[in-house]
Amino acid sequence: MNKQAKTSDDELTKLEYRVIVNMIPDASSVLDLGCGDGKLLYLLVQNRHVKGRGVEVDEDAIYECVSRGLSVSHQDIDGGLSEYGDNSFDYVILNQTLQQVKNLERVLEEAVRVGRKVIIGFPNFAYFSSRLQMIFKGKAPVTLSLPYMWYDTPNLHFLSINDFYYYCHKKKLKIEKSVFLDNNRIVKLFPNFFAEVGIFVISAELT
């Protein structure tokens, strides 16, 4: 138990996780899509007392989730979320996941259907360091949030913060909150240039 508590404290030092934890009220129901090894979901359970469930395709990651006492389904989210009804969860999380799915639009539509609100975090491909690497090196950029070489990256979609704003406007998705990060600080000005990661809270617009 002491070891778990220390893990919780260590992970809370990661600003990205702290921002997401602070976005979710206590005792909310949460579905974490592409939850990985469950560190974020575990933090939410420990610090927000959420009723959490994860979905993950990687079996090794699922074992780590189970070792943390988390409830996780082995599932490819590209196949949809037909087992969950509309508004089944207060929050659905897609953190560092959306850029890796094959059918981005379907996954996002399902997330908005299943969750009253959806939290999305993704690396900003228009980050100034990425732009400079493209201009001066003429190579696919490698940054902290895009750490893979072009030949072994799991990312299928490379989007910018402005791309996401445009997509939400086009699809009539309401952006309720946004936070932008660069390393261990929050970016306030010109996030499409200076932010390495964008985190959004969105929901379906009422018509």
C-alpha cells in the first residue's frame, strides 16, 4: 500500500496528469480509452475516487492495470463502443490516444456519445520545435511528445491545436475547456506555436 501511495505521488508530478486529474470532479464515472498501463486511471481512483474503467488493446499494459487493481477491458476502440449506452459515463478520456487510432472520426463520435464530457490530450504537430526540425533538418520531427522515429511511430494522425479547433467547429463539438503545455509549464499565448501538448474538454453541442 505504501508503494502504491508513492507511485501516486510520483505520477502527480507529471503536469499532464495533474491537469487531467483536476478537470474531473470527485466520484465521477470515467472510461479511459487506450488507458495504457493505467497510471492516469489509477491516479483518478486514488485522488478523485472515481468509478473508473479502462479499455486497452495491449496485453502487457493490461497486466499492469490489473496489478494496480483497475478494471480493464481488452478491446480495440477502433471497433466502436457498442456495449456502452449513451451517456454511460460522466467523462471519457482519450489521452495520447486519438492520434494513434485508425478511424479517428468513429472513435471520437463514440466517445462523445458514451461520455457526457470527453477529455482529449494530444501532441501538437505545429509545435515550434517540430517546425524548426522540418525547416532546418528536413526530417520528420522528434520531440518529447513525438518521441518516435518516422519508421517506428505508432501515430497515424498528425494534428495541430488549430486543426483540432477547426475539427470541433466543423463537427459541432463544444470546447468547454482547454489547457496547453510545454514541458512542465502551462502555455497561455500562441499555443499552436508554443505548446507541445493540447488538452481539451469537449461535449456534444445541444441542438
